[in-house]
Amino acid sequence: MNAAELADYLDSVRITGQVATSRQDNLKHMRLFLEGNEHLGFGVELTRAWTFDDVFDLMHERVGTSPDRGHIEGQDTIDAARCVAALDRFADRLGASVRRRERILFATGHPAGLLPVHAAFARAAAAAGAEVVQVPEGRHFGAGDIRQVFGVLVWHQHGGLMHTHFPDPMRLSLDTLTGHGLALPDLVVADHGWAGHAASTGLPTLGFADCNDPGMFVSEAQGQVEVAVPLDDNVCPGLYAPLIAYVLERAGLPAT
């Protein structure tokens, strides 16, 4: 599948194009991010003052949301071409890290959608000679703990894998590594607070983010997150299969 074919496919399954996230939700999240909401901050350390207009324009530029300030409710969009261009940068960076046999840490706050995506990249990276960082499991967070499933860090609670935007699980995981005398990763591949916190500490980070996740794109604009890929981050997992195959092929990694 080439780039144009992938873009058409992403639109057809609403990973891009007319995605499920509403315009009013996108605008609300921009405001909450600027107000320092704990669920939308993602652990991003701001390096300059950001206004609502700044973030609004950034989200159009990086994601492809509507530039119409009068459009305040209804449908919003993610641009497929912007997504594929970011996937190209993501694949090139991941492939380079694997070829250097670096230590790569994978994590997700959206296990119902993105866990299979990260797991596929982790398997391929390990098969090609990179080291998938293993974090000692069981560090308590909230009413649960941090676990590693198929090579991917997740937050577990009450027998389920939890949706979280908090940066604390990544902070605790990095602290666990250093507390056990283990080196920090050379690259982090993650999303939400897992990615935002890692990038704010200075770790090279690649991430995925929806059109209602302005923090990731602000982090990228500040030179923290290296690549933020805009996409709907919670469609049925099997729909991401062509995206996974495209990234692995471009990165020069084995299909898994």
C-alpha cells in the first residue's frame, strides 16, 4: 500500500477524515489544556506562553482540524495527508533507532485501541535487533499497578487495562528503571501522558494523538516530542492493521 492508498483507507475507516471526535470536544480540550487540566496536560512542560488562538492555529496546521473560528459544533476532521506524512517521519525515526540496536520503550494510555499498534512495533523492533525495554512490573498507581503487556507499558486496575491521560505512570516507570540501576531508554514510543512526560524529561519520543489532544502537538511544536501522529486513537484495533504494515515496511522492519 502506497501513501495515497493508505490515506484513502484511513479516511474510509475514519481513522482520519470525519472522525468520531466532535468539534465542541476539540475546542473544549484546547481551553482545558491551557487551563492546566490534569487529564489534558499530558505532563507537557510549556517553554513559552500559548494563547487559545495559538493552539487553535497549531491544531489546524498539524492535524487538519477546521480553520473556521465560527465552526463551534458538529463535525471536525483529521487530515489524512498530514497523518501519513507524520507516519513517514515516525517510521524513519523508529527504523533508524532499530538499526542502531537502541533500547526502545513502548507505552499506551489507550489500550483498547492502540495496544496492538505498539505491540506490533515492539515485536518488529525486537525481531530486528533492538532491545525492547522491560520495566520491573507492579509499581502501584491509583488503585492499580503498572504492567507490561506484549512489551507495552499499561496501567492495570481491577482486572482491566485502563484508559489514562496521566503522566504519572511514565514518571513512575522511569523512576523504577533508575531505582533498579537500569538505563533509561534511547527512544520512547507512546501516547498521551506516557509520551508527554517522557518528552518533557528530554527523552527522544514518538507519539500518537487525536484531534482533541492538543498537548502532544504543542510538545512537538516546542521541540520535545519528535513526531506526533494525528489520528483517531480509539477505533477498533484491527482497523489499524494497514497503518502498522505501512510503517513497518517504510521502517525496514519485519512484518509481525
